[in-house]
Amino acid sequence: MRVPMIAGNWKMNTTVSEAVELVTKMRHELDGIDNVDKVICPPFVSLAAVGELIKGSSIKLGAQNIYFEEKGAYTGEISPLMLAELCEFVIIGHSERRQYFNETGEIINKKIRAALKVGLKPILCIGERLEENEAGKTEEVVTEQLRSSLAGIDYSSGLIIAYEPIWAIGTGKAATGEQANETIGLIRHNIAKLYGNRIAQDVRILYGGSVTAANATEFISQPEIDGGLVGGASLKADQFLSIVRQTSEIRR
Ligand code: PEP
């Protein structure tokens, strides 16, 4: 049985004090929910403060990005070694990074290698653009993204995949549960081709794209979907708590 995961991607939101305030509101209740992995991914600058607040709890911490070199003259970048002291997970290949920071499959591949090398668990994001979806190219696009991101990388049990159709991110226009379930089934099939069927059955694949408290059940109740990567709704304590609570109830 795959343990469901709900991960909150706060993106470039919250100051350190706002991050502390938001986690303080959710900490007690989140800690009490034991059949779901709850991951919070605040901005880099808040990782240490949030880490202190959740120390000793069942809440886990993730970063939103990583650089692939361990150290050196890369002004402004954050290295895998720095993150490994602070958190357990790292989001890699988010579509906003592909779109605004020109991250290619090759760069994402290097970042995944770098994360795994220091024991960080990557949450690899893949997903198609609206025009690709409308042209019926979803399978082709996600298959290629998976291939280039994971090329030459041995399977690690830390790997998590998030299927995030770009047209659904931050738009309020979520996929349907059936659509997401079907594509995630295809992704799992591709993982089986890369790493074998047993591993494909172990890998957690999340859905992301306008998940809210109002639609979470539609996704979580699908057999292939192992949880959610939640953006906007993870910045509201009541929404995030409700999504985690619903996941817990459905999977109990
Ligand atoms: C995301 O940032 O990964 C995301 C899915 O955002 P939203 O939930 O706001 O669509």
C-alpha cells in the first residue's frame, strides 16, 4: 500500500514571520493525522524557522528547488548539501521553473542526481501545456519528460512524481479526477517500463493543479492518484488541513 502524500508548494509567498504563523495554525492538527505524509515546502529563507517549529512532529519539510553543484562560485544558488541539513524533500522541475528559468530535461536530470546523492527525496513535476493537451499529445509529452528527467538514474525509493498539467496550475481549472487518473496510470506504466512493475507499484504519483478543499476528494478517491501537490490552497490553513483530513478519511 502506498502511503498518500499531500505536499504544499508555497511558491514565492510568505515572509519568515508569515510562514511561522501559517505553520503554527496547522501544526497541531496536521501532526495528529497519521496515515498521510504531510509535506510543507516554504521558500528557502523559511526552511530553518519552519523546521524548528515542526521538529519532533510527523510533518515533513521540503524545498522548492535545488542547484546541481555541491558548492562553489554559483552566486545566489542553494546546494544539495545545504538543503540536506534542513529538509527531506525537494520539488524539482516545477513547470514555473521550466517556463521562467528555462530548466530543460537535462538540467532537471542533473538536479535529481544531485538530490539523490545527498539523500534528498525529489518530487519530480511533469505535465503538458494546454495546446499539447488539446492536440492529444499528453502521453507523448509526459513520457518524454519522464525519460529525460530520469535518464541513466537508478531507481531510488525516495522518488515521488507529481503530474501537473500546466493549464491547471494556478488557474482554478483543475483536470477531472478521471483525466488525472488516466494520465497517472500512463505515467506508472512508463515507470514500469523504466524500472519494472514492482517499483512502478511502489512509486507515489501525485496530482497537482488547482486542488482545493472543494475538489480534493475527486482526486484522492482515484486508484492511481497517491495524493496532491497543492499550490494556492496550501497557503490557507483551513484549506490545507481540510485536504489532508479528506485524504486521511478516504484512505483509512
Ligand atoms: C503547484 O504550484 O504545484 C500547483 C499545483 O499550484 P495550484 O494548486 O495553485 O494550481
